[in-house]
Amino acid sequence: MTALRLRSPLSSTLLATALLSLAGGACAQDKLKVGFMLPYTGTYAALGVAIENGFRQYVDEQGGKLGGRAVEYVKVDDESDPSKAADNANKLVKRDNVDVMVGTVHSGVAMAMAKVAKDNNTLLIVPNAGADAITGPLCAPNIFRSSFSNWQTGFAMGKVAAERKIKTAATITWKYAAGDESVRGFKEGFEAGGGKVVKEMNLPFPNVEFQALLTEVSSIKPDAVYTFFAGGGAVKFVKDWSAAGLGNSVKLIGSGFLTDGTLEAQGDAAKGLLTTLHYADDLTNPKDKAFRLQYAKTYKLQPDVYAVQGYDAAQLLGAGMVAVKGDVKNRDGLVKAMESAKIDSPRGPFTLSKAHNPVQDFYLREVTGKVNKNVGIAVKGLADPARGCKA
Ligand code: BEZ
């Protein structure tokens, strides 16, 4: 009787379905689940896309696998909106059960992600956002950054500005962690070298109504204006600056985001601008040459610093995954290997500080034609001070 029931068409269908779903479940578990939380809309949309492109490029170069595990992706558009950040990160962790979160661009959103990552002990790799807190007070064994701290990029330009005998500077930026911290880093480097920041101006993110601030610059007449803007906002700022004709009397300088991934849209308005960043468009190391060639071939676009940071986020994760032979649950082994990895980056090789932030060279770049040309090392092997990191 039992045997007859098992052989009935309905029972065998059920059995087959159960076996198939078991097999499907096992397969899905075998994959490494990467959750991208990035901006795909808004002023930072192009930055999010470049990070994802770079990450995928490295994984594709490894045959679609890291540490022997095939990689699958889920994506959330964080809209660069800090008020939605905790919910978005929780979706990746609790609904999608990702093995690792990769995100994001905006410092305010990234700080919320770091809190979710800490609360749930989820591995997080930050492929851009420079919020000092992430490798400062929020530092943790499960949180890594493949990019920079806001302090690093500002400090490098402050040092260069003082060395170039600029005496007074005003600052203009968006009023949120990235702008505030970039300016603070600039001020530290600039004033230590004898310069003086005479005025700090800002506007809310992602506002681009710069006119009132530019009028103020023309009345203050500092030697230079230091800026942090990126993405669509950077394009508008550089064009407005050029249209205001301030360039003849006041020097515009910035962290390199001002001119990275933006030069096509900025056109002649960006000509000659000096910025500092951990990447330039004409580096000569073989890794960068191969990276740029493959990126242009795959995406029909020139890469930028964001693509490099995405590529290196995947390299960093890959170093951990290889060491644990794909066993992502071996967190101690994974973290240890990631901490000690020497990343062969297109920007040049780098290692991580104790707080998991890149220790790296900062280049002085000058916009020449459509490239950010490397005109020398601004600061060699610059480490973020990791103020407040107790891990
Ligand atoms: C940030 O919010 O940390 C950031 C955004 C764009 C470029 C660089 C930094």
C-alpha cells in the first residue's frame, strides 16, 4: 500500500520537487553572496556604477569565483540618502542574507551601514565613502575600506598648498561628513605648513546653487579656494567657477574627486586644476595599464578612481577567500588574511593600517586635456591617524 502510494504520479512529482529544491538550496549556498549597496540614482550615480564595474571586473578575471566560490550579486540603490540607509542595509543582511556588504559612496550612508554591520557582525567593505569614523570610532574587525579617509585627501592638498607658498585659503564644500572632514584635513596640512584658512563656506548636500558663495569669494579674495565636491555636483561647481571668472585672481584647488570621472562633462572649465588623490589617469605601473585596457574594453568607458576602489574591494575580499579556501564562515582566517594582504592595485601597491584603511601614496594631479596627469607624489605612504579607533 505504501509502495503503491509512493509510486503514484502525484507523490513522485512531490518527491522530485523536494529533491530539486534541496539541490537548488545547496547550490545557492555554495555561492558567495555579495550585496552591493551603492547609489544608482542622484548626483553620485556614476560613482556607484563605476564601483560595481570595477568589482565585477576583478571577479570576472578570476573566472567568476573568489576562493573557489562562484560569486552572486544582489543590489540596493541607496540614493545617497542617509535617512534610508539603515533600512537598506538591513534588507541586505536580514532579507537577502548576504555574506558581505560592499558599499557605499556617501559618508553619511556608509556610517549607518557600519552600524548595521557591527550589530549583525556582517563583513563590510567600503569601496569609497571616506567618513573618518569608519576607520576611527566605528572601526571593527569586520569592517574594511579599499578607498581612503576624508582626512587623507584633504591633508595631502593642505600640505601641497603650503609648500607652494599659498598664504590664505577659503573653503567651499557640502555640509556633511565628507565635506567637513576633507576641509579639516586640508586645514591641518595647510596651517601646519604656515597657511591660514580665512573662511569656511558650505551648502547642504546635494545642492548646486553656488552663486552666492562665489560672490563671497570675490569679496574675500583669498589666494586659493579649497573644495570637496564629487560627481554631478563637481561638474556644476567647476563650470560655475570658470564662468564666474575667478580663476584669474584666486586659485581653485581640491581633493581629486573634483575632477575624477568628470572631465568629459567639465570640458575646458577644468583646465589646469590642481588636486590630490590616490590615483591619476596616467600612472605607468603594469597593473594599471592592464586594468585600464580591460575596463575600457568591457565597459566602453575610461576608468576612474571609483572603478579602482571597486576593483580593489574585490581584490581584498579575494585575498581573504583564497586564504580560507572559500569558507566564508571562517571569519577569523578571512579577517587575518585581509588585514595582512598586500594589494597590487592599479593605484600602486598598498597595505592596510591597523584600523583597516589603505596606507597609500597621494598624487598631485593637474588637469591636462582630458586626463588628471600625475605631476608628482604629494605625500608618500600616507596613513590615516585613525583617531578614536579602539579595536
Ligand atoms: C563621501 O561621501 O565620503 C564621498 C563621496 C564622493 C566622493 C568622495 C567621498
